[in-house]
Amino acid sequence: MNKDQEKKEQQQQLAIAEKKIAVYVVQNYSNVKSIKFSTFKFNKQTGSWHVATKINHDNLMTFSLENLNDISEETIGIRYNLKTFNLKKKKDTTKNINDIKILKEELDAN
């Protein structure tokens, strides 16, 4: 596989990971209106992917993924600050991401 094909496949995997993270958030927290994703970063030392999200503009939650092909509640690491995170935990597996805004961090051209 050439580098362009590898990059395209990786971008597809990251898009799927983003969607799975968004579904996790809306199914596990109440009143989610929007999720803004930063750019995914790969850590060579740990071999894991990391992404930060802002939920409803002011709730920061970060995710660590060891494998882009195996993303589930059991395989992702989640962090947030208990003092500043204001969303209520509420499991509702019937919810989907159709009614929320998913935004991407704009990349600086410089």
C-alpha cells in the first residue's frame, strides 16, 4: 500500500473513531447539543491516539484510543475535570448523533 492509500485509510479510521466517540457522548450524558473535536494526535511513545472535545462549548473531555479498529466503551480512556465538567451522566443507548452539531477544530494554515 502506498503512502497516499495509507493516509486515506487512516483518515477514514479517524472519521469512524470520531463518530463512535460522538455516539458514546450522546448515549452517556444528558443534554448534549454540540461536540467540537480537536485534531487527532498520535503518540509514538505509547502507540495511542488522543483527541480533545468540547461538549456544549464549555465541557472539556479527552479520549485516548489504543487501536482505531477496536473502539468501545471498554477500550477507550476518558478524562475530564470533575470541577469544571457540568454534564450529567445518563445512559440512553437509544440516542443518536442526528440532533447534535459536530464541529472540527479549524486548522491554522501557517
